[in-house]
Amino acid sequence: MTTFADPDSAGTAAPETDVAQERRLVTEIPGPRSVELMDRKTGAVAAGVGTTMPVFATRAAGGIVVDVDGNHLVDLGSGIAVTTVGNSARRVVEAVQRQVAEFTHTCFMVTPYEAYVAVAEALNRVTPGDHDKRTALFNSGAEAVENAVKIARVHTGRQAVVVFDHAYHGRTNLTMAMTAKSMPYKSGFGPFASEVYRAPLSYPFRDGGLDGAEAAARAIDVIDKQVGAGNLAAVVIEPIQGEGGFIEPAPGFLPALAQWCRENGVVFVADEVQTGFARTGDLFACEREGVVPDLIVTAKGIAGGLPLSAVTGRAEIMDATHTGGLGGTYGGNPLACAAALAAIETIEQDGLVGRAREIETLMRERLGRIAERDGRIGQIRGRGAMIAVELVEEGTDAPNPDLAKAVAAAAHQQGVIVLTCGTYGNVLRFLPPLSISDDLLNDGLDVLDAAFESAR
């Protein structure tokens, strides 16, 4: 077993696990057992369910995923920003074990239980703003986004919803309509829900020099002309886009939109499904510019790997819906609630907001060194442990999706989990768990460095 660094030293997380926190390849990727399981998947699982890597996990802890062939893979994806506190985090595991021994389900709408209320109280406390709040719990990010729209429509008596270029909000019918990218999320699945309109986002790398205020004015002009404030229930936006390419709007863009919403009685909804719970070096990404949303949507990192999501917001908006209008059989399942309380405690007790900023410093320095010698890196962006590089044809800003695929594939072959994203498929995104050690993160970035060289 690996000997961990001193947990009191700077830049280490020292997860409490017997899973060695080191990259280790004992077979080619994929190994023979994974190949066998992939053959079984092909015969049993719908073809529409794809996988990023052709390996099957058997254990995971800290910053390591162990596959069925015994390979130890460096996790720079966190299950798409879900295992933010680290896979199999001690407090989460213990809380779920206690809860599963007591009861697994009653349905909160039938016989309620304290853990649901405690999670709502915690979210009301930690989300931006000191106003009176209410929370409702659901299962997935898409489900929570849909319910935020429902709530906004009831509160305002209006129907229209505005979303943005490059947005991703989910795979249900309404959230597909709200999502910008056709393939693979929307193609062939229409018709989609109506009364969803799209406005231009602030995209500094491709905006021709527009600052945040100018980009907001452009978006508001489109909204005014194509929708009209009097018809608009909600503006829904990711403070930093996720699947769309980790696009961080220029400073001033979000505050200007939020102010316009306040002035026009429009509900401002922050979709923090991917950015929430310390991921960006703030507990929530919209806090960086002091933006207080009317409603905030959370999921992914909320419960350390268990399915849970939430809508939290101003009491007068959340309470507008009639009794029975919100809910769901599994929403706020007791196991997920136990995990969420433990994950929030871990973030607060282990200083993971600060750890995310340490990870940002390390990653920007390492990626910056690669960019100095490789003109195919057009931009390094993001915050905290949510960092991306946009790849272009050298000397231009033309998207280079082939390079993104090649670098990711080379990293995968060397045992590093790397994800791609972006409207053009040309963005590498990094979402390491906040429990990852500097040594393990640097090893993963060494592999990435070599992958860029091999892709020339």
C-alpha cells in the first residue's frame, strides 16, 4: 500500500483508504476482463448508452479508479464532477451505512423523515444570500432544472424561458429544448418543449473583445426583441458552462443579467449542477461576483456519488406552487440525504473550497507550461478544480476536435481519465476530486504533457 504524504502539509488530501493512490498499469487499456465485460455490455445494454473509456471499475477511492484488471487510473473526471469530495469518502460511506441499516425508503411524500428536512436546512444555509429560503429535493440535475422552470412559471404567471448558447441542462424533453448542442443530446428526439428561447452567451475567447457589460447588453437586446420581459418567467444560466466547454462569462455579464431580471420581475435561475459544492474554488460559482440567484439548482457534487438534486430559492417563489405540485417517489431518498449531509460536512470540515483553489494554481501552472510550447492550446480557462483547455488549429482560432480526441485517447491508454466537451468537441476538461494529492495530480498532468507531444 502506498504511504501517503503528511496530511497536514500543504497541497495534500491524504484520503483514508487502502486503495493505493498511485497510477499503476498491469495490463494494456482495456485489459482482458474489461474486454470481456464490454462484449457483454454490447449484448445487454442499449447501444445509445456510450462510455468514455472501455474499462470497467471495481473500486474507487480518493483520486484513483481501479478497474477489473487491476489497473489504477488517475481520476481527472470525478464521474463528471460528482465525487467532488473523493470517491468513497469516509464520512459519506459511514453515513450511508448507518442509514441503510435503519431504512432505505418510505417516500418523503408518504411518511417524511428528518434527513430530508436537514438537507433542506443545510442548503438554505450554504447557498448564496441571507434571505428566507425553501428547498425541494429531486433525483437528477435535469429533474431539478425542470422543477425550477415549473416553479418560476407558477410564481410569475408567465411561460417563456431564456437559456444561452452552448448551454447544457439535461436529457429530458424540456431540458433537451434548453440544451444547445444537437449531437448527441437532441438529434432525432424532437419535437421539444415550446416557449424556450436562446440568447448569446459571453464567450471571451470567441467574442471579439466584448466585455461582460457589452455581452450582457447584447443578450438583453435579443431577449427584449424576441421574447419580451412581460412574457418571460425565467432566465436559466450556468455561471460557468459545463458540457458547453467550461465557458466562463466575462466579468460583469452575470451581475448585469441578474439586475435586469430583478428590474423586470423575471426569476434568475443559476444552474450550478456542475459548478456547485466547492468545485470552482467558491462554494458556488455565482458567489465570485456576488450574484444572488432567485433559484439555484444543484446536483452532482451534492451527495458524494448518490443520486440527489435540489432547487433552493426565495421562500415567496418556492412556496408559490400548490401542495402536491412538487415531489417524486425517490426525491430526497434517505440514503442520498445521509450522503449529502456528510458531503457538506466534509467540504466544510476539510477546507475543500481552499483545496480547489490550490488545485487551480497547480493546474494552471502546469497547463501554462504546455501552452508556452504548443500553439494548439487556444485558451486555458475555468476556476478551482474545474479547468479546461480549448484546442485550435495552430495559429488560428479554428476548433480542433481531432486533437482533443487524440490527446484524450493517449491519456486513457496511460491510465488517466480525461473528458472532452464543448459545442465543437475541441475542449479537454479536468474535474479532479478535491481529495486528490498534488503528487497524483502532477503524475496525471505528466501523462497529459506527453499526450500532447505524441499527438503532433
